[in-house]
Amino acid sequence: MTLTLEPKQEQPTCNYCGKQLHGRVGKKYYNVDCKNNFNSRIRSELRSKENEFFPKAFNQIKVNYRILHTYREKLEVGNGLYMEMKELVKFGFDPDFCTNAYLSLIHI
């Protein structure tokens, strides 16, 4: 009688948590939560890599928008918005990266 030792097939493991998988062939994740968490992690890594290459201009435009959005209530005067530029600059606003503005001269 001859004994043949077949290599034992390893159980596949979850791509996210590393637990052994049971069920159909080709399964990659232990459950739906593992699949969602894995994909969320991948997307966030891709977003962080994208942000490294974002030009300074886009980042400053986003900062300017956040400043204007945050201080909107303070800026509203009558039918328009008003604030001294030096005040905005204190908050980190950069007028070189302003995408739209309406200037009105006030005559005294």
C-alpha cells in the first residue's frame, strides 16, 4: 500500500480582516462589512494620493470658499456682502485665488 501525500489546499482568507473564508469558490471577503470597509479604505487612499498632487491654486480656492461660507452671516449687509479685505486675509483668504467678485464703490 502506498501513501500519497497531497498538498493540503490552504483556505482562502478575507482581503480585509484575514479570517478564513467558507462558502463558494472565489469569495474574497468574510462578509459585506469587510467588503465595504476594504473598498472605503482603498478609496480614501486614492483620495489622499490625489490631494498630494492638487495644485496650490485649487487648495487655496477651497480655503477661500470655506472662509466665505463660514463667515457669510457676518458678511451679509443689506442686499450684498461686505467685509474689509484685510479682515478676510486674517482668516487665510487669498485674494489672488478669488474666482468671482463684485466690486462696488461707495460714494460718501
